[in-house]
Amino acid sequence: MIKKIGILTSGGDSPGMNAAIRSITRTAINKGIKVYGIYDGYLGLYENKIISFNRNTVSEIINKGGTFLRSSRFPQFKNIDIRKTAINNLKKKYIEVLIIIGGDGSYLGAKKLTEMGMPCITLPGTIDNDIPGTDYTIGFFTALENIVQSIDKIRDTSSSHKRISIVEIMGKTCGYLTLYSAIAGGCECIVIPEIKYSKKKILASIKHGIKQGKKHLIIAITEYICNTKKLALYIENKTKRETRVTVLGQIQRGGSPVSYDRILASKMGSFAIKIILSGQFGRCIGIKNNKIIHNDISNALLNIKNFFDPKDIKLAKKLF
């Protein structure tokens, strides 16, 4: 019988992480398991920032964005000696299992710890929705809502000035947020990593829209694909239409989590305790076809991208 577990959040914060922490803590306590929170992610684990939790510790956090356990980027965790120190810190408090909420980098750390004898369970906490083995990640829908609200506001001013607007959206090498933001936001053009970037095709799409009588256009583009300021200048020179860039940045991941992210996080957190009590470790939690599932964490790292349904691309093209 597992008596003590630890929880940490790692990598980029995502709305709903607090709901997951709350669910894990209260489910575990109800099962007679002692819970410890680790502050500042893997860095805090190395620095021994491990605090005992009770039910009240996680009160009034379900509606808060980010993670009250805080997070950090700690590339030094790749060093085996750093990980040994982290494991020793856990053993000093007799913590038997570690639950980690984060993205692909966090999963890799969890895999390494499990291989070194510290059993781990992971929950997918990232706005990018780029974790295999799950249809959705904790925080994705909140970020999506934030982006769509921003696009709606940009449209108001774009239409007033007959302007072309480029909206740069997070996602690193994954176009999930951009694709679904473009569909929900009614954007006229979409540029994502999964489709080869072509300035000429973007320009052709814009000119087609102008011929159809569109007074303004919005281009949704995933970050890092190109220099969006240079793209805006190119479009403006070719169309003679004022073209502006809006980089949404960190505003996309902030704010109170939407209901779906709170529910998803709560379900996954509770399920993690169920998996632990069944004696299964080195597992990652996910949701498939509206059912909470778990997979071997090694399989989740074979491919670090979660691919969307090609039909959604076709839908986007039809609507644009």
C-alpha cells in the first residue's frame, strides 16, 4: 500500500494545473495517502522544496490559472547526479511515487526518474495539445478561448480600417491552437507547421478574399514559422492594404481555466491515484473518445506531437 506521494508541475504553466493538484491531493487523502507538494518543478525537487499538504492546502485554487506550486525550466535535470539528489530528497521524506503535471519535457524527466527507481505518473498539462496518447491536454481549451476572444476584438478594429491582421499564436511546432482558433474565430487564412509555409499561397488566399469583396482579413499563424513583421510588410506591399501583426504571447496561457479544463484535470487527477493504488507506474494519463485512459510513458515519448484529424483541415478550408 502506497503511503506517501509527491506532486509537482513542470515546464510552461497551463490553466487547470491547480484543479489537477486539488483533485490528486483530495483523492489521495481520502484513500489514506499522505501528500507532499514540490514547489518550482524539477528545480524545487533538486533544492528540496517539499511541503506537506492537507485538504485545506488546495482550497480555493480550482478557479485560478497557472500553478500555485509554480514551475521552472531546469535543463540541468538531464544530469544524472542532479536526478540522484532529487530522488534522495524524496526518499528522505519516504515519498514512494511522484505525480508530474506538464508537457513533453516533463514527461522525459518522469521517464528518467522511473528508470532510476522513483516511480512516476504523468498528467498532460500544456496549452499546445502536443502530447500523444490523449485527445486533449489540460489547459488547451482555456488557451483556445483566450485566443478566440482576442481574435474577436482584433476583427472589430480590422473591419473599421479595412485592415489585414496577422495574429501570431503559440504552439511551438504544433498547429492545434492555430487551427482551432482560426475555425472558431472565423479567420480567412491559416498558417501552421504541419503544412509547408508559402508566402505566395498566403498572398493568393488574401487576394482571393479581396476579390470576393472582403473588407478585412485575419491570418492565424503559429509562432516560429516565419518573421511575421516581414510577412506583414510583404503582404502590404503586394496588396496595398495596411497589414498589422498582433503577437498574443503569454496572454494566451493566463486567466481562470474554463469549465472543461477544470473537469478534465479533476478526472485525470483522481484517475492517477487509482492507477497508483493498482500498482502501475511509469504511466501517462490521457483522454481518448471521452474516456480517461493510461499508457506507458515511453510510448508517449516516441512521438512528441499529437496529430489532429485531417478532416479538421478540410473543414477549415471550406469555411475560409
